[in-house]
Amino acid sequence: MQAILPDYTVRYATSYSSPSITSVLSDFEHDGISSLTVIPLYPEYSTMTVGAIHIAIEHFYAQRPTMPDLHLISDYSDFEPYIAALATKIKNAIKRIKPDCVLFSYHDIPKHYADTGDPYKARCNRTTSALLRRLNLTMPCFQSYQSQFGPIAWLQPRTAATVKGLAEEGYTNMLVIAPSFVSDCLETIDELANQTRASFLQAGGQHFHLLSALNDDAAWIDALAQLAHKYDPSHRAYQKS
């Protein structure tokens, strides 16, 4: 992204690891950055994810005498370049795999958050709908949520139960997509690729395919660049590479 946005200083930060949000913001402050665009790597807004990032940034600048012009992007669940990049990746996988069903599996949040106004579920639905409109698929498509733990209620249906049920119904060749992750991580590499695969095969499924995340896909990097320019009027329009 830095290579295609030479007029920007592009850095990444993490909420729970290194480099931290605080350390990167401190670097920007030291460098005299006067305009800052923040793109959370969560396409679908939730108070638990994007909201927490915004709070961390606001807390940092609340303790500073000055702050840059801030452009905080909260949601791009149906941002056309993001949808197009993911849809292209899905189309290529479908041509190769020829699945008999497709499952969109999203990271879950406690049901309490949705019940008290968190729009995450609606944003996930928005992403799925945008992908389906673009893909025009003929095989059955489903949506579920993974990564529940503890005794509290979570959004339903659960991915583990869904893949088991679909295998028992006779689906044998499944393609799973995880749109809430733009980079592969523990939830995709282990929970979905290993644990969920095992559930599907044990229930009678034969072929389980997990689509890798967008990661460093060129179309996705272009989408990020377009996001940066869309919400930062101080820069000239980005020309897609």
C-alpha cells in the first residue's frame, strides 16, 4: 500500500500486540503528521472491534495538547472495491472447486451487544448480500458465525453446527468464506481450516474448502487505497493501479 500511495506515510498497528496503536500514533506525532486516516481491518462495524479502535485513538489524543485532522473509517461492509476484490477471489475458487454449497462464516459477537444496538449483524448481512448480488450464484448459500465461548448467548447460527447439519443433509463439497477477516489468522488457519473441516467430514461431508483471506491481494490493496482517498479530501483522487 505504501508503494502505491507515495504521498502518504503508511503504517500498521495492532490492538493487542506489537506495534501498538499508541506507539504508532506516537511515531506519527513525532513526525509531525497533520492529517491521519485510520482504516480498521474489520470491514463490518462492531463496538467490540472498530469501536474499541476508535476509543483507543481518542484516548491517546485526549492526553495530547494537539491532534491531527482525523478521518476514522467505521465501516466498509459493502464498499464496492472491497466487495469486488473478494467476489473475484470467490469466483475463481468456485470455478476450480465446483462446490455444492457456499457458507459465509463471520466472527461472532455476544447477542447482548446486538440486542442493545450494535449493528454488526446487519453489517454482516450487508456484506453477504452485496457479494451475492455480484456473484449471482446458483448453488445454495448460507451464513453463520464462529468463535463462541463461555455460557453467554451469541449470534446464531453457529458455524460448527451449520456445517454438521449441511453434511447430514447430504452436501458433500463445501466452500467456506470468512468475510470478516481480510488477513488470515488463528480463526481461519486453525478454527475454520482444521476444527470446522473436521466437523464437516465427521458428519459425512467429503470435500471442505476454506477460501484464504484477501491478505496482500492486489485488488484488495487497491481497495484500501481507495478507502484512504475517499475519506481524506486533502489528497487528490487515487487512480487505481
